[in-house]
Amino acid sequence: MRIIMNPIGVIHSPYKEAKDMPIQGTFKPEVEAWVELKAEYGRGLAGLEGFSHAIILYYFHKSNTEQIQGRPFLEDQMHGIFAIRSPHRPNHIGLSVVRICAIEGNKLYFREVDVLDGTVVLDIKPYVKYFDVRDNVVSGWLDKHFKDGRAPDRTIVK
Amino acid sequence: MRIIMNPIGVIHSPYKEAKDMPIQGTFKPEVEAWVELKAEYGRGLAGLEGFSHAIILYYFHKSNTEQIQGRPFLEDQMHGIFAIRSPHRPNHIGLSVVRICAIEGNKLYFREVDVLDGTVVLDIKPYVKYFDVRDNVVSGWLDKHFKDGRAPDRTIVK
């Protein structure tokens, strides 16, 4: 079984390469980017303006390798690909929770950006408090890097 | 540009059809299901056992229509497809946050299930407190259905 997907739009981002991009958008929250949907999908954004956040699913177009285990940026130990957020994963789907700034026609402006310019968008979903936000979350190997709620030093790719 | 994806595994769920399935797994939290990954991907789960939750991305294999607007189950008004979680969406990618129960070999057992038996899995990601959980979330048209933090009456498909 093979599944064929078609891009629904593209992301315009100030990050032209991985250098200087934060590992997650919340670490550089002031940066703004936007999704430009194909014209026929503009109507699909109706109602999203009432949400504070969205989930963007996209294609890691810069990765052409598939690793079963990898070393995450924050540390030197290897982990399974399903325990890290590396782009070098089966099917190369990326996921970001972003803060919605504005919606104008077929454009969705957002902050909390961790996506490269030119990234192909596969889907946008509303981020819903009642089932996407969980309490008592334990975050595996990441917890030791965020002691006392502080962001770690290595959050910006250099 | 067309993107080809390959299933990495399948979900075994007690829900054989949409009837009696909750609209989101948190509304029937005691139900258990599991992902059975293809054998070669079992090593990719290493390290995920330290997380309380995972994000499963899957293919809505029962939908063969693409709607730009739709009526969500909870209400009678139409919204853009990117403001609802309907399966009848471009590229038919589904997303569920689930509670991890156990990992054994190439199997991931989980609760908070809202996925049909036989659903094809595209990716699994660790759910990370530091960038997947957001504060001050506003949930658009859904908020009026969850007044005072209570789940609405229409959370089980009948």
C-alpha cells in the first residue's frame, strides 16, 4: 500500500536554512511566518480565526534519509526515531504547534516558528484545549534538559 | 509535486466502526489499543517508554472524499476543514494524542483511543511538555460546548 499526498500550500519563513533556527518555535516566539494555501483551500480556514493555536503538518523536504535511531540536538545519546523529533524519519512528516496571528484570504500568519522557508504544507488542524493539552506529562529524555522549567542552553542551532 | 508515503504499521483497536467510538479518546479513557509496527521499525520505539504520551499520525483510510468545509459532530454549523478535525480533509492525515501504557518489541500499547481498527500508521512522535502543551489556549467554536470544563453530551458517536 502506498499513499499519495499533494501539497496544499507552502510556508514563507525567515529561516532560509537550519542555521539559526530554534529547535522549537517557542524558544524564539517573536518571529513571524505564514502559510500560503493554494487558492482553492482558502475557504478551509473559515472558523480557524477563533482559535489561538493551530497544528501545522508539513513535509520535511530537506531530508532524504530515513533513520530508525538518531541523536537529538539536545544531547549525545541515541534514541529511537519515534522518541525524537528529527526530520530523518519514516514518511518525513513534521508537526508544529503555532500561535495564530491573523488569517487573510488564503494566508495564515503565525508565530512560534521552527520551519524552513519553502516547506510544503500537508494539513492544518485547530489546536484544541480539550484533547491536545494534557496534564501530568512526562517527557522522557527531555526532562533532564528542562530542569526547573528553564529552557536548555542548546535550543538554537548554531 | 506528489509525495508518496508508506505505512509503518497498523492500529489494533476495539472500535470496528465509527459507531460507539468517542469523538476524542479522552472521553473514553479506559479503552486500550495498540500500534503494531512493521518489524524493521521496532528499534525506533527505543526511548519512547520514558514518555507519558505520544502523538500518532495516521491515514484516514475510510474517507475518500475531500471537503473544504464541513459540519463537525458537536454542532450544526459549517466550518472550514482546517478549523475542524473531520477525516474528510486534504491528504486525510489523522492525529491523536494518546497515553502510553507499554512498549513491547514492535508494539506500542496505549489508551485514550479514538481510532478505528485497521488504521494505517504514518508516524509516531513523542508528546513533549515543553512545546506541545500550551497555556492560554482559545479553542474557537469548541469553547461554547465545554462550558465550566465539562465535556459536552454529544461526545460519543451514536
